[in-house]
Amino acid sequence: MATRFTRAILRRPGRTFAAGLTSGAGSPDLAVALAQHAAYEAALAALGLTLTVLRADERYPDGTFVEDTAILTAKGAVVTRPGAATRRGETESMAEVLGGFYRDLRRIEAPGSVDGGDVCQCDDHFLIGVSERTNEVGATQLAGFLGEFGYRATLIDIRPSKTLLHLKTGLTWLGDGRLVVAGDIPECPALAAYERVVVDPAESYAANCIRVNDRVLVAAGFPRFAAALARLGLDPLPLEMGEFRKMDGGLSCLSLRF
């Protein structure tokens, strides 16, 4: 089964969006980014989610990528401490918002760092990537909090990878025992229990998709991956993501779903 979502938190990109962290894939067009974000919002709403859409905070160019600021579960939430120093201020306003939804709100503390993009929930099992943004101290703190909530957690070291910014750059939970896998996700025993849907290397960006209730949101322009999902009986919903891809962002990055 896949988690049923009823809510999502998002933040629209602001005027400083192009000044955010990027590997250099090009400069985004803000007007196009806002249109793509609006389509993303509409897709979530059409799937039955009640949206909390936050205004842009011009102090934080990467603030639209709200996924990195918190880990949300059915039993409690964890406010992260992003690995990039320029992003750490984003968590304060997110903590205020989450206080309206969660009584049990934990925090990653220094010297730990965690980006939400490194955390993949597979039902009651969390896979936590140790990366350039999520260090071992932070990953261990998070695993401890999740254990207190009643979940299992496994750390996966992706630092040797040349293609993965975050764990979910190349790993996505589809529900029903399936994981989407792309890039050089390391082999580890924790993954052996799951059926893998392997993404063609030419379409590796498409690996960052999100299962939202009865649909799978996928980046537009990757027909082989969309066809693979359809063959599994899943229902892909393509969305344009070009402006967010320029800033190293994907579909999961743009919302916190719970």
C-alpha cells in the first residue's frame, strides 16, 4: 500500500530564486517557474490534498524546496538542519507552520545536518542517505527520533556517488513494495526486500517522482519511464519541471505531504 495524503505544505519561488544553489544547469525564468509551481499546486489539490501555500521568503532563494526543512510522519515531525548553511534559516518559519499540525515536533541539532531530500519513507521503514548535505551525526539523530515514533530506519552512504545530490535524486517509494531506482544507488541489504523499477540512464531525472494517493506525479518529457509505470498499473501524471531542474530540484522537493 501507499500512504494516503490529505495535506501538503508548499512555498512559491520568489524573486531571488535564480540566486539559489545549483550545479550550473542554467538560469531559471521566474515567470515560467511560477506557472510550473501553480500547475503542481493544482495537481495536488485535484488529488484531494488541502494545501498550505506559503509566500516566498526572498531571504532564502532555495526556500521553495520545502522538503529539505522537515520530515513529516503520521506520529510526529522532525525539523531538519539543512546541510547548506545558506538554507538553515528556512527551518524557523517552517517550524512555526508545523506547530499548527503537530504536537510532537523534534529538531536536528548541531553538529548534525539533515536535508529532507535524503529521507525516503517506505511505509514504516525510513531510508536515510548520508550525503554531502546529510551527515552521519544528523542521520543518526533522525534515526533515533524515528525509532521513538515507532519506525525503523536504515542509513545508506551515498557520498561515493557521482550522480546523487540527495538519496531521492535516485530513489523513490512507489508503494506496494516497489522502489524506483536510478543512478548509482549503492547496493545494500536494506533494499533487497523491495521490487525495483529501474530508470533508463537517459531518463534518470524522472526517478524523482512522487506517489500521491492514486496517481504518480512524474516530470514531463520522460516517456519510457511513464510507460513503465503504466505497465505496472500505476497512473502517471506528467508535470513540467524544467525551471526547477535548473536549480537541482525535483517533484518531491516542492512539497511536504502528510
